[in-house]
Amino acid sequence: MHFDAIGRVPGDPILGLMEAYAQDPNPRKFDLGVGVYKDAQGLTSIPQAVKLAEARLVDRQTTKTYIGGHGEPAFGKLISELVLGADSKLISEHRAGATQTPGGTGALRLSADFIAQCLPGRGIWLSNPTWPIHETIFAAAKVKVSHYPYVGSDNRLDVDAMLAVLNDAPKGDVVLLHACCHNPTGFDLSHDDWRRVLDVVRRRELLPLIDFAYQGFGDGLEQDAWSTRLFAAELPEVLITSSCSKNFGLYRDRTGALIVCAKTADKLVDIRSQLANIARNLWSTPPDHGAAVVATILGDPELKRLWADEVETMRLRIAQLRSGLVEALEPHGLRERFAHIGVQRGMFSYTGLTPEQVKNLRDHHSVYMVSSGRANVAGIDATRLDLLAQAIADVCK
């Protein structure tokens, strides 16, 4: 019959980790695999600002009609201001605009199809390592994928190697850069590093695609936007993907945006017409609810302050878990070996543990993380840091 030749593909390894963790009866288990923020109770709770905004929407919303190819206009304006700054000349001069997408992943897929259809022949450069879905999204759009080194064999950021490779990239290619909280490593570029990258991007006439999935989780909402705003101010053309999954807790509501910075207002209109046309064949129009929630929060000073405070609470908790784990490893003589965990940013840490050590953690200590050694720091229980440190010490013997 028609489907007889269709085989089975392996499932997502992270989803497999979720299932294994759920079936593990050990009450002392750790889930450091799945990329969601968890609070001190181990819950991925809905921020209070989101709950208040949702209640307001339920009370005031009068229609469920379509919202158009670029999404909710208020959301597009406010998310652009959050990313580029409320005083951005790009916004006031109508040279930047946002197209609402189903999450940050949707923004990446829209950018991939835009590159394939409107910039044919351009390849894209991804960091090694990077978020695995980056690889599959651009491959699915038939965009040639190449890699630049990011972390050396010593599990340290290697900016010189990164720049050496990008300096030989074909002119006009696209380079994907993580704005902050690099996934999966947690290693972020310094301001000086970013300026060096900017020089190479400008000299090689590369098009930067900045993936901004974790605004507020690194050094703060404004601080994390520094590199993105630098590139937007210094270069004539930039693509930026923004996600509201983590900082607004809107994981399942699929809320994101592709922000385009163009040389002129007229050229932005051209580009946005192409994006709307591409989006029409992907999802037609984006879902409204999450974007309406974000627009309600960012458009209300009181709700925005509450939300910003909640994001800061999440950021500080992650930072405290990082430093706490490093301190807990000290009695085992492992502080120096894992000191990098304390200086990394965001939810994820490239621990430096080998696949065999990760397997031993799972099999003997019920500690679940990705085989690459990437751990979701936000999944750590602060009251059991000593137990986790002991488990890590055991597999490092």
C-alpha cells in the first residue's frame, strides 16, 4: 500500500530523556536535560505578570479573527523596542520591523526560507557546537550549513579560532550568532570579543542572524541586548530571531518574532512583503494568544515592572545555582576543574563531562542530562547541591 515503504526515525533524544526520567522511581533523581526553566519547587510556573495579562485579555477580548501575516502590530512594535531599545533610531526611522512567528523556532525557519528563496546561494555558518535544531532547520530549507569553532578541546571559549574561520567565509554568507546564554555551552562573548566579531562580519560582508532566545537570563534584560544593538547600529542589515518562551514562560503558546533591520524604510517594506509571502505558505497567520499577552505586559508600565522583576528573579536563581554547584564541588577537589560553570551564562552549561560519565550519572545516580555533557542548570534543586556534587565526583574518579 501507499505507506508500506515508510520507516521509523529515531525520536528526539531529549524527549527520550524526559520519558526515562519520568519512569525512574528514585525520589532523589535530577532532571538536567530538558531546556525549560524550573523554580525552587521544580515547577515551570506561569509568571504572575502573564496570569494577570491573561485575565485582562479574557475580560476584554472581543474576537478570535485572524491577525494578519505579520501578526499583532502592538506585539511587533513592543518586541522590537525590547530587543533594539525604546529609543532605537532604526525603529523611529522605520528601518526595523518584526514579523510574529510561532516561537523562536518559527522565526528561525522563516529566516531559513527567506535566505533560501531571496538570497539563493548563500550558506550559513553555525557555531560548533550549537543548538541541534539550528542544523536541521537550515538543512530542511536547503541552505548549505558550515561551522565555525566556538569551544576548544579544553572546554574553553576559543574566539581566535572562531574568527580565523569566519575570516575565510565566502562574502555574503550568513553567520548565526547567539546574542547571549549560548546554547548549549553557556559561554558568552565579551564586549571586546563582540567588537572583533563585528569587524570580521563587516570586512567579509557577512549577514548576521542573531538568535536571541534568552533575553534577561544572562546579565539582565538591557545588558543582554548589548551585542544585538551594537550590530544593529553598526551594520546596514541584520536579522534577529526573538523568543518569548523562556523569559515570558510562554513555551507552549509559541510566541516569537523575526526582526529585520534594513538600510532604508522602503527596503524594509520589500523584505517584509517577502516574509509575509513565505509565512503564508508555512503557517498562514501566527497564533495570537501569546503575542497578545506579551503586548499587554510590555504596554502596561506596572505589568512590565512586575514581569522584569520576575525575569530578574529567574536570572539570579540560575546564577546562584551555578556558584553553589562550584562551591559544592570544592570538597571533592573539583572546584578548578568545573570553575567554568560559575562564569557561564544562562540556563545551560557545557560541563565537560564525557558521554560515558553522563551515562554513569544516569545509571548509578539518576542524574539525567544530554550525552554531550550539556546540563540545564535551572533544573538543579538548590537543597541537594551536595548530593549532585557527590554524584559528579563519583563519575570523575
